[in-house]
Amino acid sequence: MLENLNPFLELQFLENAVYDWALFVLIILLSFIIRKFISNRVIEGILNILNKDKIEGEFNKLLNKPVNNIIFLIFLYIAFNQLKYPDSWNLVSSEEFGLKMLLNKGYSLTLYVLIIQLFFKITDTFGAILKKKAEKTPSKLDDQLVPFAIDSIKIITVILGILIIVGNVFGVNVTALAAGLGVGGIAIAMASKESLENLFGSFTIFLDQPFTVGDAVNIGSITGVVEKVGFRSTRIRTFDQSLVTVPNKKMVDAELDNLGLRPVRRAKFNVGVTYETSQQQIKNIVKDIQEMIDKHPMTNQDGRVRFLEFGASSLNIMVLFYVDSSSWDDLINTKEDINYKIMEIVEKHNSSFAFPSTSVYIEKTEDAKG
């Protein structure tokens, strides 16, 4: 049977025997069969290095695709090595410009790009692990440093990757290229002046720490919670859930109010009751509101309630109190609770809230009487 099969295996197609083509196809099929097994072992080895503390998370999903792509590309290279270029094509060597050079360099370029992509995913995985560790610590500084460090590693990876590709794939003298860039460095620095200012601003934020990730801040007309500090900008999530990007230069140059560092949050407003309210009623209302604020579990003893002024259409009672928390949610929840209690107190003393109104008096003249 094998003797009958040999003539068939020796048949030529594009100057390659059927046996060589069969081996090519077999290697490709083999890559699909064992690629997952190899990929799992490689990913397991990477995670053993990155995740020594065995922090739970679906980190293998981040690495699965790039590792699989690299393994398939290696098998593809092995498969194509089983074939040879037809002599009838009269191709020049891979050292000269032609099909061989294009295929070789194309393969090398693809491999380097996939390796850079893998390093990106490894960096993301490392960042996710560090983020979970940072969440377990009371300090907010590490929550802020992790994204910054990950972005730094990615930038370094891209720069090194480009230099390796330029040097190994395209044969450019990297040393000469670096020298040339050094000559034009001043011009580049001048052109990217604003970007450099934002970069230095990010370093200032980390060193001076006017705020950290998770702090509520007010800068200019923007009030919200800091979500991320990057190389160029800081992202702030406003209380209406908009995501605002502020250049780091502005974050360090402008006046910034870190609401998260306040030991207390202040609330001040006026309560207007009608002019039909008697003096004794007002005294009782002021007294009860003051006692209610002093006894409230979320306020301190610095609150003040006073009959403040005679308004255009109301008798105005000033209500001032401090919430023992820097949290925005605690502030608005406490204000709501106190407002309900003020309504109960005003109703209890048979008074009512005033609203803007105008009284018109008509005077009758002698001519009108006649």
C-alpha cells in the first residue's frame, strides 16, 4: 500500500512534493489542536510571576489572545519552512529587495507587533493585579500611582518596540537615529511645550499630593471626584456623572479646593415664615430648630439658628450647621433630614412658610366718594 502511495506523494505542485504540502497542512492543523494547551501553560507561567499572592481575577482572558496569536505565527513559520520557492520564479535572495525580503520582513514585523501587544496585555494584567492590591490598603496614593505607572511602562514599551523594529526589521542604525533626534530635540521640546508642562504637572501632583484618586475637588467651575491622574490630564467625574478632562498644568496652577480634606461640610440657608407669625412663635421655632440641630447625630455643636431679618415678604430665620463628614452624600442626606424636621417644627407651632407676594392698597379719594 505504501509503495502505491509513494508515487502520489512525489507528485509536484509549484515545485513542491505533495508530501511537503501535506506536512505543511499537518503542522497548521496541529497548531489548532495543541495551541490552547501551549497557551495555557505559557499564561500560567506568566501569572505565576505576576500574581505570586494568588489574587483572584480573570487575568488569563487578557493574555489569551496575544499568546495564541504568537504561537500560531510560530507554527505558521515552521509550516512554511517545509516548502521552497519555485526555481522557475527566479527570485532574488532575501538580502535583496524582492518577494523573499518582503515576506521575511513582513513576518518579522508581525511577530514584533504581536510581542509588543503581548507586553501591553501583560502590563494591563500587572496593573489589574496591583489595582486589586491597592484597593485593600487604606492609602489612596497607591490607587493613584498604579494607573500612572502602567501608562509609563506602556510608553517605554512602545518606544523600545519602535526602536527594535526600526533597527532589526528595517536595518536602520538606531545609534545614528538617536543622535539625529538629539539635534532636533530642542525643536521638538519647543513644539511640545504644553505637553511637557502637563507632564511636569503630573509629577507635581504626585510629589505635592494636593489631591488623590477618590477625592472630591472643586477647580474653577468643575466640581467632582478625581478618577484618574495621567501623564497629560486628570479625569474628574462630576456629580451629574459627566467625565471632565482637565490638563495637569491647570490642576497645579489654578486654585483648587480639595473638598475631601474638609473635616466637616457646612450648610447655610434661610427659612422664611409669614408675617402673621407672632414673636413668641418665632422664638419657639428658633429654639426647637437649634435643639434639633445640636442633637442630630451627623452635626457638631457649632450650628447657629437666629431670627435674622425682616424680608420683603417673610420673616427670615438663618439656619447654619456643620455635618461631621467630608462626604457629599452625607451632606445632602443630612440636609434633607433636617429640612423635614424644620417643616415639622414650623407646622407644630402653627406657622407657615412664606412665599414671594405683593400687597396692593387702594386709597379712596374725595372725588371717588362723591
